[in-house]
Amino acid sequence: MDNGNGKRQKKELSIKEASLATEIPVHTLRYWEKEFNGFLTPKRTSGGQRRFDESTIKDILKLKDLIYGKGFSIMGAKNALGIKHNEGNYLFKGKTVLITGGTGSFGKKFTEIVLKKYKPKRLIILSRDELKQFEMAQQFDDPCIRYFIGDVRDRDRLYRAFCDVDYVVHAAAMKQVPASEYNPFEAVKTNILGAENVINVSIDQGIKKVIALSTDKAANPVNLYGATKLCSDKLFIGGNSYSGGRISRFSVVRYGNVIGSRGSVVPFFMKMKETGVIPITDERMTRFWITLEQAVEFVIRHFETMQGGEIFVPKIPSMRITDLAHAIAPGCEYKIIGIRPGEKLHEIMVPEDDSRKTTEYDDYYLIKPEFTEWGDGNWKKGKKVPDGFKYSSDLNTWWLTVNEIREMIGIKEQIDLTKQREVIEVGASTN
């Protein structure tokens, strides 16, 4: 069996060998086997060890193309392959769901997926920008959608908006690092006081479950945005104790840079490509990457699994900033401009100090709260990570190649202009 490099592989590979051959982490292969049961079915030895033949390797590569190349979620890949699965999160069916900051990149993708798959009774988009709501209403005209103008800073507005709501996704935030540094009090009002309002109103209005979106910048923060989001995370976790015997439960989902979001560096690099010069802050820089669809599906999935107080962290790939620049603008000059204020070389999602309370699952990590008097029944299947463990973008075992980056951001295969020039020069010198 050829692995694409002209070398012959053994007829049947162990899971570690299959991981090396396909460049897919072992834990991901195990997870895919469970999720794509009936499609991805490695053989088993008498001792229960997995064995991957040529056909199974091809199935893995097909999944790799769908999930990493085309950016499909697990459910999207199942649909593409025609695999039958549960209709999804029955938690949302016939219920009222509200998303704060719902006109942002995440909110739009969340709305698209929820309307398509989960059939809520009402989907409330709460945001403070009437123009964005008007534009979004042109895209989504489902009769279950309600557009509410409001700000998470305004507790009275939240009391009215949260009336008879079952589930809340808290996506509203000031997210731009420079803007937060320059307008620190505004960042505190939105990201911290706004979080407090969401928690208090959710408890008083009997919201069943709330998931707040976090960021890798909240782990060991070095800028005000990250610090406010860390504080927000702590508030939502502590909200479970504050809720006491009431129904409301709060959890957090933390993930890295989102491809296609408004704050992504991709549109900037696309624009700068035309100048022939791509500014790079530091050529050593690495980042986590996740697609919008994957982020939304991860959030929806954990409405089912959350107990309250957890921080859910997906296992996602890392990329080097130089690889991103090369994927978008091959042949351009790269100009090193230095790290901006409040920026890190590498991002962290599970700090070393949290390792003692972190458990590992097939495709995510779970950081447990300090206090769990409301129960921990959903956490018992995880594997404790080693002391001193740190999940950071530079120590990741899963890296995107230049071609995978191109596929994820929708760029067709490009010709490396540098190599093209070399070919021209060599051809000219031989004539």
C-alpha cells in the first residue's frame, strides 16, 4: 500500500502507525471510530488491538479531507457521507434559545445551524446594532426568529429579553485587543459587568442552561481583553454556587482563533497580498485554529453534557503564522514588524496551573471547577492529565500544513511564485 510518498506500507497498521501515515492524532482516530461507527471500522486482533488496512486508511483520509480540508463538523461530515445519526440536540427542539451578541460571526453561524438542524420554538437574537440585525434578517427569515435590540450592560433589558427562555448562549463581548486596551472601562462594563447581568437575570428568570464563550486569551492573560474574559469565566463558574438549589447551570466553552470571524487575520493578509508585502509580527508565532461550524457544533454538543462549572476546551490544530502567510500569499515578501501590545507568541487554552483539575476526553479537555456541590456525574469517564500538563499552541501535537490551511480558508491550490521564478531562471540559464 502506497502512502503517497512512493513507499510501501504494511498491509495492516497499528493505530500509531495509522496515525503517522495519515497525520491524524491517535486520540482523534479513536474518536472518529466511535462517531463514524459503520463507516470507519478497523479490524481487531484477538487481543483487541486495532488494525488498519488499505481501505480503512482511505476512509480516514476521506474524513480528513471533509473535516480538516473542507472544515465540516462531525455532523456535517456524517451528512456528506450519508451516515444516519440522531437528529441532534433534542434539548433545543420546541424550546426557546437566546444568543447574546447574536449578529456576530458566531451568532450568524449558530443561527444557520440551529435553524437547519434543531427546530427551536423561538430563536432570539439579542444585540445592540440595529443595522446588523436588519442585514441578518435579510439572510434569515424563519418565523421562529426574534430580533431584540439590547445590551448586556442593561440588566432591565435582559430581564424582559430572558422571559420564558430555556437556554442561553452568551457570545456578546468586546473582543478586539487594541480596542480593549484603549477603552479599558468599556471592556470591563461589557465583558465583566455584562457577564454578571447575564448570570443574575438567568437565575432569576429560571434559565435552564447557559454556555458562555471564552477565548484562549483568558488563559494566563497578558492583555485587558484576556483579563476581562478570565474574570467572566470565573463569574460564570461561580454562578453555579450563586444559583444554589435553583435550576440554572452555567458552563464555559474556550477555543482559539476562528477562521472566517471578523477578527481573523485572514482578510488582512488577503488585502496585503496585493501590495506584495505581508507584515509578520514574529516568525515564531503560533495559534490554535477552529472553523466557525466546528465551534458552533462544539457549543451545542456541550449543552447536553454540561453539569455546570466546567470549562470545555476542544482539541484543535495549531498553525504557524509563517505557514498562514505562505498559504495566502506565496512569493510575497515577509516583513517582521514585532509583537503588538498585549500579544503573545503562543496561545494557551489549558494553563499548567489548571492541570490538577483537568481531565482528557477523546476530542476535548474539561477543566473542573474548584467546588462541585451541585454534582459531577458527567465527568467520571475522563482521564486525568499529568501534573504540569499545558495545552498550548506551540506544544500541540496536531499541526496544519500549508495545503490544509489553504483548504480550510477556501483558497484553491496556488502556485508558489518563488518556485515558479526559480524554474524560469533555471530555464533561462540553460538556453
